[in-house]
Amino acid sequence: MPPFLAGRMDETREFQKLLKQDHVLENLVLTGLRGLGKTVLLETFKPIAIQAGWLWAGTDLSESMSVSEENLATRLLTDLAVLTSRIVIGKEEIPRIGLKARPDEIEITLNFSTLRAIYEGTPGLVADKVKTILEVVASHVRVTGHKGIVFAYDEAQTLADHAAKEQYPLSLLLDVFQSVQRKGMPFMLVLTGLPTLFPKLVEARTFAERMFRVLFLDPLSRDESRDAILKPISDGRCPVSFTDVSVDSVWKISAGYPYFIQYVCREVFDVWTQNLEAGSVPAGIPIEEITRKLDSDFFAGRWARATDRQRDLLRIAAQLKTRDSEFTVQEIVEHPANRALSKSFSSSHVNQMLVKLADAGLIYKNRHGKYSFAVPLLGQFILRQYKRDRSQGTFPGWAPEE
């Protein structure tokens, strides 16, 4: 968690509006590229929800949850049990030895064993069983005085249906929550994930378009980035400070992505404090050294997933003027960098390769049929890598535009 969360006030206000719903008609999707602070923002939503009278259940989703409907059901029961295990729903008498001995009474709570017993004892499909569990929980949650339960799941883009195996965990999640919300039950879904998340939800169930309010996180503005850089070190006891020139340098490297702001500032802080401890005055920000370290720590592993031919295509995409937003197959095909290749890409070849790059997590396709880099600032990394390779004579051909 950052010492200070800059920006994101609009998103916070939107979430607070959803918490005020008397009947849950809208859920939340929080989406954007990696490095934009989705997980951090989700963590800040938790105390807001609790203060507003909601209970909070959630975790990071893993691909194992998406294997089967049964796995998804187990995940929901497990998360519920953490909240409901202290709710007493009855008592059971345990006989004691001796004719005159009074029986012991034990409390029956909505712990995991109880929830599982209700689940197993409910006839029907997995969806029917989960709905019954939520109905039981809803009746007891109201008695406790809470407004409802927020189910918050990070990395939700890992959820998927598997028609070949006749397993539909993503559809089940949407069907169940739409059904119980129609009946007025106080359950809300908050899902965070990469930009592929919402299209997957709509593809699974078209009604998901009406079921969610979608908030797409953008990079921080220059002023918000300045706050993110300066406010954590505003304490008078902090040994270092940033000049306007230093702040501008961090802004240029990070492009407003919170992850990169934290990464660069941590590196700068470590270097400067070491200089101070050694009795020397800190110099300016070592931009070249930090950029190379960032390339090695963050980008190199992702770049290694691509084949040589895929890298050729990614280099072309990185040279497009629209590389930091979105681009089309036609723009790649018509770019001079493609024509300069000894074996240029055709439209069909680009389409096929972009699908594979999407599977590798390097590219994603939006709902309008255009493509974007799935990794923030990947285009700039590719250009840096391209220039380094060219300087070594690896790519003596067409040079990227400045």
C-alpha cells in the first residue's frame, strides 16, 4: 500500500454511491492495465464499505477457481463462512451420562460445516445450491443489523467458462448474483481485473452489460502524480526532498502509473539516503540506471514470452503513433516498418499473431475490435530495446520514428 493514495476520488465517490443502494441493481467492475493501482484502490474500498454498514468478503481469484462450478461454489462458501461463523442459528442438546444429568447445549453457527451441509442437502444444480446458501445467509445478516455483503474479487479476468468440459463457473457467478439481487437480497459484486474482464463478462451473459458499472482507471494526472511523489515525504523528519526538476523526471519516467511512481521513487530514495549516509550531497535522479533496472525487473520477463517473429510485430506496433492508446491491424500492415521487413506481415497473419500475443498477456483486444498493449509502457520499452539492439548492429534496417 502506498503511504498516500493520490487521485482516485471520482472512483471512490462512485463506489460510495453503490453502497447507498437500497436494492442492489448495480455492481462494480474496476478495470485497467497493470500498474494503475486497482488492487490498492480495492483495499481502500474495504474500510469504506465496512463503515457504511456492509460486511466484506473477498480474495484474489486464481485459475483454479475457474476450473469448475464446484470450485467456484467452494470459494463462495469459504468466503461467506469467515463472516458468518459467529452467527448463531440454533442450539442442539447433547445428552450427558446419567438419568438425572441435564443435557449440554451447544450453539449451531453458520460456519463452513453448516454452510456445506445446507449446500449438500439442497437438490438441484450447483447454481440452485449456491442460491439457497445466499438466501439463508441473507435472512441472518439482516438480523445482525448489517446492510449486506460485498463480494470483492481481484484478478477476476482469470474467470472463464469451459464449454468443452460443460463447466460454466463465470456464467454461474453472474446468474446467481443477478437472481438473488432480483429478490432484494443485499449482496454486491466488486470485480477488478485487466481490460479483458468486462468483455468476458458480457460474452458469458449479455445482461452483464446492465449489471455492472464499469470504472476504467487511467494514469494519474501530472498534479496527482506530484502529490503521489511529494506527500509521502512531506514529514519534516524525512532525510530527502524532491525538487521540481526531480518531480518532473519521475513524471516522465512513470507516465502517471502509480506502480512506476513507487518503483522510481523507492530507487531514488535508496540512492539518495546512501549518499547522505556517506556524507555526500545527492546528485540528480540517475534516470538511465533506474530505467535499465525497471526494464530488467518489470519488462524483460514479459518480453521473453514472445517469439522472434512476434517481437518483429510488437516492434512495429511500438512504432505506431497510437501505441500508448489503441491500434488496428491495418495500421500495422501499412506501417513503413512492416514494409521494411524481408518478410512483411499480411492482415491475416497479423490477426493470427495478435490472438497468440493476447494469450501471452502482451496484447488485448477491446470491444471495438482495436488492440492495445496489455502491459503499461510496453511500447516505450520495446523502442528502448530496439535502439539498444540497433546500436549493436542486430537490426541495421529501418529505424523507429522519434
